[in-house]
Amino acid sequence: MKQIVAAKKLNLAIMASGRGSNFASINEAIRRGDLDAEIKILISDKPDAQALEKAKDFNIIAKYINPKDYPNRDAYEEELVKTLKNLDIDLLVLAGYMRLVGSRLLSSFENRVINIHPALLPAFPGLHAQRQALEYGVKYTGCTVHIVDEGMDSGPIIKQVVLPIYLDDTEESLTKRILQEEHQIYWRAIQLFAQGQVYLKGRRVIILEKED
């Protein structure tokens, strides 16, 4: 059993492709004093991502890195790694980052890249998870914080929240309810890392009780 991060105030990097609502909720948890971390940088692969503007409003470094400027994913991720290493990043947090992460980034931050997904993994990976859940007819869904590996939403599970699906739920209403839970579960999962409670045994994430 291996401890992923020793207890400490974490240096975080957030990667987002869209509006950055999870990024904002993480930043708010830090501001309240509930999360022992500092967001060192927000990186986006989209020049018009609202998350970039949010970062500027929060006085956090905001950086757009265009994957098309590089000949392949490895070269793009090499630039990401260089940026992150210069900031001494402890944990890389994907918050609506719409690209699969490759081996270059994962090897540099082994078991220290995390993501949140709007379903109870391993069910309904990939895009439109809420729609998948509704179409399948499951009675419950939710959201999952997991360690990222090279698969599609297939890494070890850190934390999950379960939500019922109502008869009148639409994709929009279900998405909204899940997102509200994401805004609570994500920063709490990160705080487990800050407290040194997260261990990995094979594929299983073990959360040890916090020592007094």
C-alpha cells in the first residue's frame, strides 16, 4: 500500500476546457479555509474557455496552451509537464478538461492526476454520462472522483456520491443536480490528499483515518 501524497498544503494545477465551475468551487473552498491548498495555475486547451477569465478574476495564473501548436500529444504534454514542474505542482486536477491524458503527463505525475465524472463509474464513462444513465433506465447515478489512467474514465475510484433519478428528470435537470454534488465532493476529495489519507493498493484507493 502506497501513500500518494504526504500530508501538506498542496500546490494545485487545474486544467479546464469550459466554464470552470468546479475550478471555482475548489477555489472557494480554499478561500473559506476548508481546503489546505493553493491553486498555482489554471491551464486550458481552449482560448475562449470561461475558466481562463475566472482565473484572472481570482488572481490566479491563467495559461492557454494550444495542442495544435505541437506535432503530437507527447510534445504538447511535454510543454505541460515543463510548466507544472516549474510550479512544483503536487496534484493535477482535471475540471472539465475534455482531452484524454497521455503517458507523458501521467508518468510525470504518477497517481497524482485526478478527475471528476458525472456518473457512478465504471458505469457510463465518456461523454453525455447523464444522457446515458437516463437512456439506460438506471434508478441511481451520481458522480465519481477518480485517479486518471490512460483509459477513458477507468482509473481507481477515490470518492463517489449517489443520487436518485426521478421520473421527471431530463438530461438538463439531472446534470444540474449532479453538478451541485460535484462542487462539494471534489474539494473534499482533494482535502483527503492534503491530509495524507489517500493510499493506493493495486487498483483500490484506501482512505485511512486522519491521525490526531
